[in-house]
Amino acid sequence: MNHRALIVVDVQNDFCEGGSLAVAGGAQVAAEVTALLRRPAEPGQPAYAAVVGTLDWHVDPGSHFSEHPNYVDTWPAHCVVGTDGSQSHPSLDRTLIEAWFHKGRHTGAYSGFEGRTEDGDGSGAAGVGLADWLREREITAVDVVGIATDHCVRATALDAVQAGFETRVLLDLTVGVAVTTTQTALAELRAAGAALVGVPASPALG
């Protein structure tokens, strides 16, 4: 039985070419994740038992936004709720995503495990967390893809390991903001016990 899920991290318009915090190669990641999900692992068998997406979902995240960002801890405004930039990139087929986990309404949340499914009134006060959602479906292993390798992909994968999931990061389906921080993130992920599969795309701020 397949107990592996795919976590698609923050493949949103603002993080892809043309967005307010674009990472070079973001749109290609969106398209290639869709291609992966449309390709069964074996004839008649889905590649994953579950597929989820995470979304930066900012209302007022405080010091996370800055007019003079350092692109490490502070950033230009991005993924503001109600804007087109907060939506998933059109090259990512939303119909293939079973559940969305929204994070960072009032803080600079990086990990998808900080996110929750939307509640009825959209306040973020309820909903289900990612770890609980996966465990309810008997998921024991996850693959992590998306944007950006050195920030939200890193944080999500580290939390996946911490939560007890066998964790792989599919580097061909990630892009990073900067070379130095991406290299540091990959070293952290290896040290934590995450498996790194493939070769990372060349990270560069778009």
C-alpha cells in the first residue's frame, strides 16, 4: 500500500516570474510538478497516496514585510490575502491538490506544518494542521517540492522529519533564492536525515 504523500510548497504567483518576490524557475517548477502528478508511478497506480499544497497567506505578518528587505529574514510584501499574487500559479493544476494549508496570516511562517486548512469563516482560528491531516490518512513518508529551497521548502522538510515522516526533497522540482542560503539549507536537510533526490536548479532571485 502506498503511504507516501507529496507536499507542494508555496507554488504561488508572487514567487514565480512576474511576482513581487519572484524566484527564477518558479513557473517551470509549477509546470513540472503538474507533469509529475499526471504521470502514474505504475500503470493504473497513482504516484502518491495524497497530494497537498501549502500557501503563504499573509494579512499582516509584521516585521516579515519590510520596505528595505534583507532577503533573509525580511521581504517585500508578497502573497497578501485577496491579491492575485497569493494564488497558486496557473501552471500548477489545482485539481490535483487534495487539500491546501494556509500559513502566515499574522507572522512570517515558513513551514507548511505551521499551516492549517481553511475554516468556515476564513479567520485561521480553526482548520486542521498538516501533520494531523497526513496521519489521519496513514501517511508515513513525504516528498517535498516547491519554492523556495532555502526557505519554505527547507522549513517544511525539516518539520516533516521532526514529525516522524520519512522525508525526501525532490531537488529537480525546487528553486532557491540564493546560492549560499541554498547550500546551507541542503547541508541542514542532510544532517537532519532528509533524503535529497536529484540536482537543484540554479538558485537566483528573479
